[in-house]
Amino acid sequence: MIILAYIIGITGGIATGKTTVSNYLKEKGFLVIDSDQLSYDALTIDDICINQVFKYFPEVKNNNQIDRSKLGEIIFNDKERKEKLNQIVHPYVITRLKQVREAYKDKETIIFFDIPLL
């Protein structure tokens, strides 16, 4: 017997309906992994990412947390610093996506990855 886990990407720009599709699939009982949520997690719960952000963006440290508004202002106006943030966050997101894939590799299931920049 062959067991297959299918991974399907949901992608698109802003206001293309990704959230609507993802919510619909969740309502139908499918597993949907939101890469935006993983990015948020990288900056709020992952100590390695948080400490790297503090190292390269010390001005965003506020009560040992990342001031996401200030970080947003910085990366909106500085392409190089935005790339640095991506170098911190993207490996975390990719690792988490791989962990989900690995956890379901022996199960017959469909997993949707909501990834705007697939």
C-alpha cells in the first residue's frame, strides 16, 4: 500500500483571496499552514530569531520584545535591512514547513501551505 501526503500551495498577492480560500479549506477540515503566522511566530516566540533581530536591529528592542511597528518602518524604507530580516525569518519558516511535511509523510492526507511568496 502506498501512502501519500499531498502538499498544495496557496499563493498570490495582496487581496487575491488566499485568506478566503484558506478559511474555507479549514472549515472543510483540511490542514492549512499559514506562512504569515509562522513569520509572526519567528518574531514573537522563537528565541533564536528574536535574538538575531535584536543583534541586527537593536533599535526595535522594547521590553525584551520586538517592536513590530518600528521594524516595519525600518524595512519599508531600507531594502538591504529588509533582506537581512528575510534572512533571519525565512529559514525559520522553511524549517517549520519541512517539519509539517515530515510529520505527515506517512499519512494519506492533503496539506495546504498558504505562502504569498511561493
